[in-house]
Amino acid sequence: MPSVRIGCGAGFAGDRLEPALVLAERGELDYLILECLGERTVALAQLRRRHDPDGGYDPLLERRMTGLLPLIARNGIGVITNMGAANPLAAAERIVAIARRLGVKVRVAAVTGDDVLDAIDPDQASLESGEPLKRAGPLVSANAYLGIDAILPALAGGADIVVTGRVADPSLALAPLVHRFDWRLDDALRLARGTVVGHLLECAGQVTGGYYADPGRKDVAGLAELGFPFADVDEDGNARLGKVAGTGGRIDLATVTEQLLYEVTDPAAYATPDVVADFSTVALREVGPDAVAVSGARGRPRPDRLKVSVGYHAGYVGEGEIGYAGENCVARARLAGEIVAARLRGAFQELRVDLVGLTALHAQPLPVAAEYRPYEVRLRVAGRSADEAAARRVGEEVEALYTNGPAGGGGARKLVTEQIGVLSCLIPRDEIVPRVTCFDS
């Protein structure tokens, strides 16, 4: 039975560059997907585009494509990626410019239509709180999750590289399967199986043991050279997961099961723009070293409404950090935090005073902290404000501890960052019109 091999060379915007190169050079791929876009990532990209109309795409696009273009051209690999973020057209033009510089002939298709900010009613309730979207703050972005129907025209038009904005992560892998096998868009069974494949691939190194690793409990060898996964998928949607021989990491029932359950609220009804997939019937089977067979998903017709990721301006966060070491360091750090909190009291919507290593993650001392006597500790203070100048006060107050006590503080740093919050809502499918624009090098 014929099969298609799809590899995943990135699982988030800041992922390593090398694994995609290894897949493109030695993975014998038909397609390479690069999944680089999260809810907050696209909102922040929209913010960058507001400051620079020619920007807004993935910051690592040039570095990724400079390395990949010669390899994918030589080996005949198609690429599908959401590195377009808030500006797929500019991303496609940039890829073409890189290809021309490298002497590579390539057709690049930009998929647009996910930006629905003008179509969203700010009075609409968010899915998270039920409150009107506008109550959270000024809306800066709204991107609908597109599906394979937005990508397929680009593949049919002969695109070597398809660059999108916000599409559902599994759709990046499902689209080439539908294109190659000519699956019907109402074939819920095969679309569900392909969606499972896309879901397993989308986070890249997680399925090969990266996020799975826990030393002494779940050991994974070769994490410094972690290999990223590929899937051989047949025309019925059954798949075999693997990785390039000699790369680090592992693929087995444990790593695949963890990734299968990742970010799945209801395993029996995993809703995407393409299908509602039932993961509860999936069967996993080890078929060799670093090889797991995947089969058995079922599906129901796609939903009539699409999810929209909405970004809103959440003000500015000012931060300050300073370290204390030696005897009594915890008491000195606590005193320092109390000093800063007293000076900033009432000036911030939110103010956090944390001791990194003791209270930073849980916001309160854990039982073990009473017995824990570290010889060094770091104070972190963070405050949120609608005013950037006010947010700067946090770092300034922490820095002032150098000479204003308590004793022995060092290594102070300060930072102010603009904040984007994320909510979600739904939009009728028929209100979205995807478009494909092609560029040739």
C-alpha cells in the first residue's frame, strides 16, 4: 500500500534548527511541517506588525529557510508551516528573496484569511469567562483557526512551500495527506486518523522523549541531539512513527501515549476545523526499535463554527530581580521583598513578590520549604500596570536595594515588557474567506 512520509521539524517558535535539517537531509521525507505558532505567539506577532507593517512573521524564518531551502529543493520535499504568523504574505516574499539569493527555484504560497479582527464583535462573550471580550482590555488581534480547506488550493497550485498564519496544528499534516490520497472532505474516518497523526507530530521533540524525560524516572538518552519524528501514513490513515537513525531520544508506547493525550480536553471529541476526532479508539503498538504503529481513530463531521484566538492589550509588567547568598540569605531576601512591596503598595493592579526556589511557582511556601535551608536565593518582584512608566518603578526599586538594604544583595536586573493576554471565542465558518497568493523565485 502506498504511503506518505511527513516529518515535523519544529514544535514551537523557539525550537531548535538542526532537527529539521536532519529530517530534510536524511529523513527521506515527502513533506516537512514546521509548527511554530501558539495562541500568544500570533497575538505578539500582530503587535509586532502594528509597529512594523513589513514584519509580524516568525523571527527565525530567515535562519530556518536559509538552511532548509537547498535541502528541500535537492530532495523534493514539500514544506507546510505556520511561520507566517501575523503576516503570511510578507513571510512568503521573504522566503522567495532567500531562495533567489541561494539560487533555488521554488514556488511559495501564502495562505491568508485567518485575521478576523474586523469581524469579531467585542461584546461577544469569551469562552473562558463568559464576559464580553472587550472587558479584558483593548483588542489587538483575532485569528481564526483555519483548516485543510485553506491549505489544499495551495498544494493543488503546485506550491513547494505553503506558509500560513493561524491554522489548526494537525491541519499542517492532514492537508498533504488529503492532497496526496485525494481523500474526500466528508470522509470523517480518514480525516480523524490523519488528525491523530498531525496531533502526534505537531510538538516535534515531545513525541521523541523531550518533554517526557524525567531523570531517574523516565530516562531518555541523547537529549542533546534529540531527533524529531516522522510518520509513514498509508491511504487509510494508519501510520508508523519513527525518527532518523542515530539521532537521540526514543519513540515507544510511553512517549507516544503522553503526546496523544497532550492538550486534549475530551479524547472522544477533539474538535478541529476539519473533523471532530475520537481519540478514545486509537490503538498504539510497538513494531520495532523507535517505531510505533498508530491506528483506529474515528470521526464525526467538522463543526459549523471555528475557534478564534483573541489577543488583548494587558498592560506592562515591570520586573526586578536580585540575589542573596550565605547564612541567613532567605531572611534577607524576604526582608528585601517586604521593603519593595511597602514602597509599591497600591501602585499596581497586580504585584508579586517571589523567592525563586521557594515560592516562585506556587505563590506560597510549600511544607518542604520550612525544612529547606538554601545557601542562596533570588528575589523576584513583578508588577502589572497599564502605564509603562509606572511599570519601570518595580525594577528601579529592586535595584535600589543594592545600598538601601538589606545586606549582601547582588546581580540585580530589571525589565519592562508589554503584555498580551489571550481569550477565545467562536465564529461561523461561512464568515471566513481563505485566500492563496503564490510567489515564484
